Amino acid sequence: MVLITPEQCRMARAALQLSAGDLAALAKVGRNTIVRFESGQQIKPASIEKLHDALTTAGIEFIPENGGGPGARLKRSN
């Protein structure tokens, strides 16, 4: 089960204006883990889950593949 793709991670970081180091701190993973993942290299599934959870908590909603490709957007404020 793929929680997020490298492209979604890059989109989410851009939307939140986070550096790789910022996201690493939020997700409690190494900065190199972010760099490797976003460049398409394999990382541990547990690390992908940490990235997903950190980005979701920070306000990102992930959009599944629906014919137009997976995506990420800021959650709508209520």
C-alpha cells in the first residue's frame, strides 16, 4: 500500500513552504531520508508513514490517483 508518492511529498512541502530539514524535524526522520524519497529511491515503509502523518497533521490532504494522477493540497479551513 503506497501512502504517498515522492511527487506528492514534494508538492506538499512546497504548499507548506517547508524545507527538507523542516519536514525531517516534523516527521522525526533524517533529512537524507526526505532527499532520497523525493528523488525516487526506496526508503522504509515506516518512514513513508511518518512523512504522510507529519504532512497530514501540518494541513495537507492527499488526493488519490483518479485518472489525473495523485496530488496534494492544503486542507480547507472551516
